[in-house]
Amino acid sequence: MNLLPSLRYLVALQEHKHFGRAAQACHITQPALSNAIRALEREFNVEIVKRDRNFAGLTPQGERVLASAKLMLHEHATLQQDLQSETLVPRGPIRIGAVPTAVPIAARFAAMLHSRHNGIQPVVLSMSSSELERGLEDLTLDLALGYSDRMRVQERKLRVWQQYTEHYFLLRRAAVPDARGLQLTKSMAWKDAATLPLCLLTPAMHNRTIVDAAFTTAGVRVTPAMETNSIMTMMLSVVDGNVCSVLPGALVDTVRGYRELEASPLTGPEVKTRIGFISHAQARPSRALEAGLALAQDGAWLRHAAAHSGLLAA
């Protein structure tokens, strides 16, 4: 039995929860995948997959095999990357997940990392907080950029590198466009923002939880004029519609070129959300990840991130 491919098939089966789809993702036939799983069961002398007419999950022993499979595949990929790299020259892919509101900062980070180490191929993914947690746990992500206070760091065996503190703005169309671009105006109270027609993210997204909590603290309740799970839709609805929106600084920064818009810092309460890079604390980092972690702690990068997030005044 070729162990590593069989372990990959097991991971794919758990991900897709269907023999046919897992086989298709692995570019093999369904019988070949089933035979490989059975070979794993014979190798370890345990039942790994609960079998019914369809995939019914993994046995407790199968879950233990799956956890080891993910770690072994991660170590294999890290070793390959090390062997293919020149001495002290990082190469290879690095998978970076980010909550949607932090994607602009993740994009800047990836671009700067690649410019410093052109052998590194960053992959930037927009993911929910729960997806980031799962990606770190199953080692399908190298780095996650998200709400660091939300993660149960010690319990989940994660490490955090704080990047910036996010503040929130009301984004709306300006009464008079400014040729210099987006105008940063005086602050506005959350209770006053609640009287405006708002486009907000859907309740399933963690950012909406933060926004709703701020309105509740201000003593008001909001019924949005629009809801979306798309950051682009939320911003363009302000550009081309008659609604306003509540956005963190990292997103406001991306529309600074729009002369038709203005942004007001929201106060009463002043909401501050810590955003950080998170990585797995126990898995051995690849050279690409080591380079990424070095950049995440670099003073020049942190100043750059602060200038394009937070209160946009760094």
C-alpha cells in the first residue's frame, strides 16, 4: 500500500463526505478510492469509515487516523518545500485565510511577502471565522487573519500575532464631491447612524454581530434597508444607491479614490476590534510560513497595515 496517497484520499473523503465526489477531487475512480480506504483499515486493523448505502462518517478510530493523516501530509509538504528551497531562501505556497473585512490587509501582506521572497506563492482566501478555525485545526491553512479575541487560542493550540485594531465608520455619499477623493469627516454617534437607511452584512457573519452589539449598546435597534454577505455589494450599494453602510477602516481605505463618498468615525460606543494573524502552534512551519511570520512582526509592515486600517490616520 502506498500510504501517503491513501491518507490524502481519506482527507478528501472527510472533506467531501461522498465517495464519488472525493474520488473526482482526487482524479481517481470511486472503486480505487474505496480500495485505498479498505487498505488503510487493513494496515491499522481498525474500521475507519462508517459504511451504509452512503458515506456515514468516520468511526472514533477513523477520526484518530484522520488527525494523524493531516499532520503527516502537512509534514510531507513542509519537507518537500524545505528540500526544494535553496539555503535560507523560502519557496513554495503559503495559504492565507482572512475574514472578509480583513481581506484588503491580507492582500497587501501577500503582495509584500511575495515582493520580498519571489519564490513564495501566496494563496489568499476570503473565509468566515469558523472556516478559519477549521482550516487552522486541519492544517489546510498556514495563516489566518481574523478576530484574534474570538479564537480560543489556548484550547485550540494556536499562536497569535496582533496586527492592528479596527475602528468603524459610517460610509455614505457626500453632499458635495471632493476632487481629492473620499472625505474623512467629524465623528457620528451610532444612534444617529441608526436613523439612516443601512446596507449591512447578513446576521450569519461575525462582523454583523459586532455592529449589532454597538447599536444595542447605543440603545437603538436597526432594521437594515439591505443585507448582503458580499463586501463588494455592501460598498457598491453606497456608491450607486441611496443607502449608507457601516464599515471597518480596512474596507473604507479601499474606496478612498471615490470622490462621491465620505466616511465618519462612529462613536458612543467607540468599538475597537483586535485583528491578528493566527497560526497552528504545534505544526512545524514551512520556510514560506517562517518568512510570513517574520513579516507579520516587521515594524515597516505593521506601520503599513496601520495606515490602511484602524482610524486611517497612522
